Amino acid sequence: MFEQDVKYLKFKTYLNAYCPHCKNTFNVERKDNKWLEFKAKYKGEEIDLKLSPYLDVFDIESSVPIAEGDMVDDFLCPRCKKSLISTEIKCGECGSPVAEVIIAVFSKLIPFFICMKHGCTWHGISKADENKIKLKIPRQEMPEQDQKLRTTNFMEVPYGYTSELATLEAGRCLQCKNPKCVEGCPVNIDIPAFIRLIAEEKFDEAAKKIKERNILPAICGRVCPQETQCEAKCIMGVRDKPVAIGNLERFVADYERKMDLVKVPVIKNKINKRIAVVGSGPAGLTVAADLQQLGYQVTIFEALHELGGVLVYGIPEFRLPKSIVAFEIDYLRKLGVKFELNTVVGKTVTIDELLQHFHAVFIGVGAGLPTFMNIEGETLGNIFSANEYLTRMNLMKAYRFPEYDTPKPRGNKVVVIGGGNVAMDAARTAIRSGASEVTIVYRRSRQELPARHEEIRHAEEEGVKFMLLTNPVRYIGTDQRMVKAMECIRMKLGEPDSSGRRRPIPIEGSNFIIETDLVVVAIGTGPNPVIFQTNPDLKRNKWGYLEVNPETMETSKEFVYAGGDIVTGSATVILAMGAGRIAANAIHKKLSQLP
Amino acid sequence: MFQIVRKQEMAKGSIIRFDITAPKIAAKAKAGQFVIVRVNETGERIPLTIADKDAFAGTITIIFQVVGKTTALMRSLKEGDLIRDVVGPLGKPAEVENVGTVIMVGGGTGVAILHHVTKAFKEAGNYVIGIIGAKEKDLLILEDEMRAMCDELVVTTDDGSWGERGFVTQPLQKYLEERYDIKLVYAIGPIVMMKNVCNLTKKYNIPTMVSLNPIMIDGTGMCGGCRVTVDNKIQFCCVDGPDFNGHLVDFDELEKRNNIYLKEEKESLLYSIR
């Protein structure tokens, strides 16, 4: 089955052709030799025809020579002798009559046409039928690490597509004239174009196509919530499952990297202006790459000792290998971007000082201040913010304690509060670090879980339990002030709130206690105050985030731009990149007007 | 990379002073602020208060007591060696103004931090009374420096091997009884010392500031590991502190939180010895 699928999409399917009248098969198979056998009428005589049985190779052999451009009078079934000429369809190239046979693709019978004019190579299926076939190809899932095995290591779970799987999946794309997926993409990647290139096995070109709009495809392919963006709009999704755009994106990016095809462009046009980027997360990296390629000199300032922001401290190794982030950052370094580690803007240097040395400043510091619920017992030992838990495990590599010095949080019955990607990451990290039981406690129902579907599925496969419609009300500690239990309350869903999701309402008197010795609070983050402490003149919105002009991402301070979570609050990697792109364009426009 | 330009063993090899080249930090550092240090690639990030700075030479001074794996590793470093990461100055600086008479109370390695704040208070024109203490004479640090800065200085040791015998709270109580012009007490030292000082000053209703030292990772407000309860509200020590109104701090909680990784600290130290 698998082999045949692949062959179809390489357009090398072995045709199983049948007569539309008597259902006789035209296939002949002798030793290694396969062909389709017809009778035909040429100049009043009955002759034999042999056709190659592959979709993409169109060879005809006849018992009597036929001149190029001559018309064969009729195609006949060798058994029932009835004419195969179609009354409805004409050749798409020369307008001649065509013969119609039935072929079987994915156990579906579909009309297939062959032009009667000798030398004309038009053959195939109508567009409508092609789409019908595409619907018959199931969505290809990525091969993954064994469910049991993966809970014992921190290696990436999906292995990614093979080139066969990628071409097969790419073949499902309908190549819509008016592609909705592009509208769903925050950075408007030309999705049908890159998928077409994959179908044609031009993986290198496909990668270049994506990189026109997105500099971090290997990362976005892994962490974007495709099911609410591009894949949500895919027309295939109406009838069947949407094309796996994210998986394909990941495949071409990995292919390009592994095959060493990444080329650093030579920047011809140097602009003698300097840009400071604060924060090396997705927003900052995008701004840096865009402006450096335009010829500016970009310096990125990072507070931590490693580059990548949330990509290295937040997202675990098994979801996004650190080597990939390092590779992308190395690419920027080769472009000429400079990096200043261990520099907290707002402390080590201020925005105003940066403005003295740089022509523009971009703030992409993220929303790194963890939110707590402010309930009783929240400062007990072994209650962590997701940021702390993940930073310890990812950035500081505590899972390799004592080889690495940062202590690994100890816990056997782990509870994670929240239902987003970060909650899934924390839960799956806990499973891998040896917890015997990991439970996600979320106040809404399953439908409202904001995490990517893939993360929820992976978490479930790995044994994470879900306690839905439940909210903690207080924590209970031991004498040593370590958490030992958590009191919860059951919730029900009421009317939709401002976010459009149904508001959870506590059910009075439904309190119950669950035992736990490690709690991770993953309920979101707020704006980090550091940058505002030294720059109170930066205007903030009512949630405390930076206020920007949405068209240019410029803040209330001239030449200071911002984007990503520090503007929007906790969001996604790709949205931060989208904001970075807008800011980069605006900075370029503004600085171009300067002498 | 940050170079150690000077190393000094201050007390029996258990309290060490480093001068580290970090011009950007030295230019900005104010009394009460701290840095986060990561010694090498596999190291943990630990907060250390800036004990002094020399903006001209571009160096900062840190003073630390050897307690665990990382500080033991730091003791083994020599002059000229490099430290992988130093980031700062973090935290809010101590709020220093001329209030009149202040008492600066310091215990153990806390004196290292206290001495930087004392300097600032003295420069602001205050009448400064210093009370510093240690377990024994050999563990007492920066006595001369403190004596040079303070208008009055009392030294205590737990065992009476130097200065007055007993804890810093005894001379403090005496001052609080005798003098009515004390406007502020600054207490920096072990948690139990700060707690006792605060219990005492609460009785006399004297505003008291303390500098807290919880477990931290990033030091920029990102992890929330350093959260402390002040006035029944959660505060992040790294961005809201490290100095807080001592009368509102839940010291018992802080003490317990700082002990969470005692077992791991031992394990890590043993691993490094092996």
C-alpha cells in the first residue's frame, strides 16, 4: 500500500486500467515487462497498441508504424471490441478526441484519458478527479519515538518525514488558486508554492521559498500551532484532514540543514546605521536577520548566558532540540549579527544609552514574569512557576544533575496547573525525569485546552493524566513547608467570556484534596518590570504591556520599537516573528529617510 | 568571560574575596545590587551581592562564603582565571538618603554587602553606627573598613574571642534603649539574625531594611524562584528587592525555601570531589 502511494505521487503509478464497458483489464505482465494492451483502428485497419503502464511515461508502440501527428481512428477494448472514445472530454492540448479508460487509484476507480493524436503526450485525469484522488490519500503522520522509550530520554519525539512521506503528503495539496492557508499564516508564507516544490522533489528550492518569508522554518515547523493557523484554513480539512503544512515545513528545513545546503547570502548593500535588538527570542532574531540582510549592523543584547530566549529556556529539548536553535543563531552570526550576552537592558545598559550608540532599538524581551494564582500556600517548597521548572531543566540542564550543578526538582506525584503548551512541556518533562504520576489540572474542559493538539496527544501517550474542569484553591504543606497536597474545586462552564471561551464557574462545595509533592504553575506570564524601571517614559497599555503603533510597532519613544510577548502578552513564536517583521520594515522605512 | 584580577582569603579560607573585571557592571553598580555568576559551562547560576566596585578600574568585588559545590569551585580559582558568566547589576539599589542617624547591622558574610551600603549611607551624610558580628574572631571580615566608615562601631563574636561576647542584637538593643534619634536600621546577614533584629526594632517602631538572599536562577524576574512573602504579598526578590521592609518579611518561609536543595547541595559537592 505504502509503496503504491508513493509511486502515485511521484507520478509513476503503475496503472491498473480497465475497460469502462466490460471491466476487462488491459494490463499485461510478462517477466519484468509490463504494459497496457489495446486494439485500435488506423486507416481502416485493426492494429495492436502497447502503452507504457506509468502515469508519467507515455510511450506507445504499435504493430504498424503511425506517422507523427496522425489521428488514430478508434481505441477498442480487445475483449468487448467496444469503442473507448469519450463523448465528453477533448484533449487538453490539441483538442482531439480522447480515449477513456478506468484506472484504480487508492482502490477508487477514476476515468483516465489518452489523446488519440499520435505524438501528443496529453494524458491524465481531469482536475476534479485528481482532487478526488488526493482526498483518498490519508494525511501522513511523522514517525515517532516509541511511546515507552521516549519517556526515558529527552530526545526529540517525532523523527520527521522521510522524503517519500513528504512527497506523498505534498501530493495531497490541492494547489488552490486562492489559497486560504496563506491568509492563516502570520508571516504569509507562500504555502502552496513550497508544497508544490516538495511534490516535485525540489526540497532545496522549497526551503528557499519558505525562507523568503520565515527565517526560522525548522523552529516554526515544530512549535507553531498550525491547527489554528494555516492548517485551520486548509480546504482539504473540510472534507478530510488538512495538509500537514507544519510537518512539511519542518521537513524541508531539516533537509536543507542536514544536507548542508544553507547558504549565507552576501550582503552587497551596506548601510552605515546601527540597530540594537533587546532579547534574542523569536521576535529579536527576526528583526536582526531582516535588517542585517538589508545592510544594517545589528547587535543583539541577551540577558541570559545563552541565545534564543524562550526557544532555549522554555521549550524542552524533546520538542525543539537546542542544536537546531544554535544552528539558526549561527546563521545570523555568519550574516554578521553581533551578540552581547549577559547584558540586561534596563540594568547593565539602559534604552537611552543604547539610543546614543544605535540609530534604532527593538525591544523583544518577552513576557517573562510568571503569574501565580495568589492562593494559600503558593510559596511552599516544590511549587514552581513553569518558567523556573523549565529553565532549570532546559537551560540549566538540571535533568543531568549532578553532572550539571543546578539541582533537579524532586517529585513523584507531579501536578501541573494549566492547559497550554507550557503546561504540556512541564508535564512531559516531569514524566521524563522519573515522576511516577503526572496530572494536568485545567479549569476548563478538553475542548478549550489551548495547547497544540500534537502536544496534548503526546502528553496522553506518555501517560500524563488530565484532570479537567478543576481548579486549585489552596496548597497544604508539611512541617518543613514542602507541598504535600492540594485542595481543588470542581468547575462547570458558563457563558462565553471576552476571550470567546466559556467562563469556568466553581461548583460550591465540590472541594476535594489530591496528594502531590511537586506542583508546576503554568498559567501564563505577565510583563517583566525590569525595562520599565529605568525607562518609565515607555507608555504601557492597561495590561502593563508596551503600547505600540500596530502598523509600525514603534513605541511612545521615537526610534524605539517593540514586538512579541512584551506587546501582546503570552503568544506564539510565529506571532512574535510576524511582529518582528513589521518592525524591521518600519525601522528600515524610517531610517531610510534619515541622512 | 570575566577575569579574576585579585583574590584574597578573608577568613580561614572559608570567606573569599574576588575582584572581577566587569567594566559595564562596575560603571552601573550601586550599593545593594547583586550579580549572577555562572562559573563554567556546567555551572549553576548563583546570586552574589556586589560588595564594592571600582568604576575607574572596571572591577567589581564579590565576597562569598564557601558553603556548597559552586562556592568550593570558586575557591579553587586563582588570580587570572576566568569566570564564564557574570551578569548585573541586578535588583533595585538600596534607597540611600540622609535621614540622620542609622544603625548598620551585619553578620557573617552579610558584612560584605553591608559595607557597600554603609559606604553609601556615610557618603549621603548620615551619622552611622555599625554593629558587626561573627561566630568567632577568624570569621569576622572587613572590620577595619567598617571602622573607617562608621562613626561608632561595635563588634561581637558568638564565642567572645573578639569584641563583645554574644549576638549583634545585644548592642543593638542597648542603642535602641539609649538613643532616640535612630531613624533607620539596616540589617544584612543570616536569616535568623535579620529576623531577630526585626523582632527587636519592631518593638521600638524603628523602620528596618533587610537584604534577602533567596535561591535564584536568572535574576531578572523570569523564574519566580526567588519569591518571598512581604506584607502577605508575593514579591520577586530579584526585581522587587533584594532590599525589603524587614518588618513585613516572612523570614520563616524564606529559611525553609532556602533549605529545599540541601540534599542536592551535598550530592553535588560529593560528585565534584569524586
